[in-house]
Amino acid sequence: MPDEPERLTPRARRVLAMAEDEALGLRHAEVGPEHVLLALLKEDRGLASRALQELGVQPAELAQRTRARLVPSELRAIGPIGLGPGARAALKMARAEAGRLQHDYMGTEHLLLGLLRDGEGPAFVTLVGAGVTLARARHQIAKLLDESAREVSDGRSGGLALVRERARPLDRFADPDAHAPRDDAERCGRCGRVRRGDWRFCAYCGERWPTCDRCDTPIPGLTGVRFCPGCGLMLETDDRA
């Protein structure tokens, strides 16, 4: 599917998998931007869906309008299907939008911006027809990211939780430097802030950390960790002295 799957968040990977299902359901020979949009509208827990709703878009209604523009093929594709030129162009634009935000990962918000920045196709036409322009989407996503950063900084939980619930509900987003000032605390390799064990991304600089291939649990970077703390899977480690 995508050229750089390691940069996609688990939710974004799920969106692309659902996009392929949408294309197969319509008997289309490749995944296009319109299938990606339909999948984004189904993934109602992503930042893209939150941004669209904040912009006054109803996902179910927009999905219906998108489907109305699509014509099922009479012949079913033989074998697996991949991303078409339009979807690849949208992913390229999504990478550019992630770079513009100085993010080294791609989430659902970047996929949405990529569809708008691509500037053509049924997905773009449907979004713009609903009043969702690239400028408005950028502004709303930046606002939500800023709100999320403030929640993390203030120690408050909110609807934009960056990780799954694996810590105490009242302080899982608290600044770890305030509670773990030890010199031996695990820290982000990019910005040096203390890393919480339940975070998949650094809340301060966006650095992505390794996760378990089986259950997606964040893997501690401490020496001697040989098993996933979530499912117990043995990890591939380098034991050389």
C-alpha cells in the first residue's frame, strides 16, 4: 500500500485498510482518494473526523454524498489492489502537510489535508462542496493540536487523547518532568523531555516511539526490556556487550 508505512499511525493504517475495502466493495481496480475519504469518515475517533465535525460536517451525510459520485464497476478486480495515482498523490501531499507541521508521522489529520491539497478528484470536490477548504481544515487542525498540547501541559485529559488509557485517569497527560525529575528517567531522544511509558508519540515534539508489532503497546527504551509489557511478546533485541 503506502510507500512509508512506518510513518503512518495505527489509526491512519486502519484508514488505508478500510479504503481498500471500500474500493473492493465497489469492484474498483485501485484505491482512489474517494475511498480514502470514505474510510476517514468511518474512522470517527481520529483527529480528521473531529476536525470535520468542528467545521459543521456530518460524516454520514458527507459519506452519502461521496458515494453518490461513485459508480460500481461491472467486473471485480482479480487479485489484490493497490493505491492508484490519485491516492498516491494525496499521500504525497499528506507527507508534505506533516512536514509543514514538523511531524515525523502521518495521522488521519494529515490524510485529510493531503486530500484537500491534492486539489482534484471526487474527494476534493465533495469536501469543498461541504465548505471544507484546505485553509479552513489547516486552521481547525492546528487549533485542535494546540488544545491537545495545552491539555497535556496542564495535566488535563480530553477528547484528543494521544495514547490509549494505560495510566491513572487524572494525571495520564501530566508533565512527566514534574513527577520524574530523576537523571535516569527515560527521555525522548529528540527533545530530551521525560517520556511516559504509555505515550506512543512525544507530546512535546511529535517524535514517534517503537510499538509492539502484535498489540501496538509502546515499548520502553530502557536497557534490558525483552518482552512487550502489553501482551508479553518477546522482542528482538541486541544483547551484544
